[in-house]
Amino acid sequence: MLDLRDLHCFVTVYEVAGFAKAAERLNTVQSNVSARIRRLEMQIGAPLFERLHRSIRPTAKGDTLYRYAKPVLENVSALEVAIKGKNAA
């Protein structure tokens, strides 16, 4: 099963188009971001990004993963709000 933290990291990298920018946004180091993306790539069995000279570009698998991962993460966030809201009532 894919780890939600890895998916969150992937979505951030995808949206900001960079490992360093994602690390800054996630308040972590770039090596942690790279390790999470490598782990996802190992689980999926394909690269998620093309590493270019000074940039990255999502592969077809990366685009597919993003289309599915983004709503999953949004639903998890909504679930957390709903559960915490019920506890507060």
C-alpha cells in the first residue's frame, strides 16, 4: 500500500515542479523528498519524473498518479476535519 506521507510529498513536488521547492514547502530537507519519491517509484515500478538539467517533468505515470493521489489526499483531509468536528461536538 502506498504511504500517504509519500503521496503528499509527491503531490507537492508535482505542484511546485521541483524537489528543493517541495522540501522548503514541506519544511524538510531535499534528501528526504528524494527518498520518498524513490520509494514511490520503486513501489510503482516506474519513474514518476524525468530529471532534466535544472528541472523535472512528470512522466505519464506521474501524471496518472497525480490525478488519483490529489483527490485521495483531499478526502483524507476532509475525513480528518469531519472526525475532529464530531469529537468537538
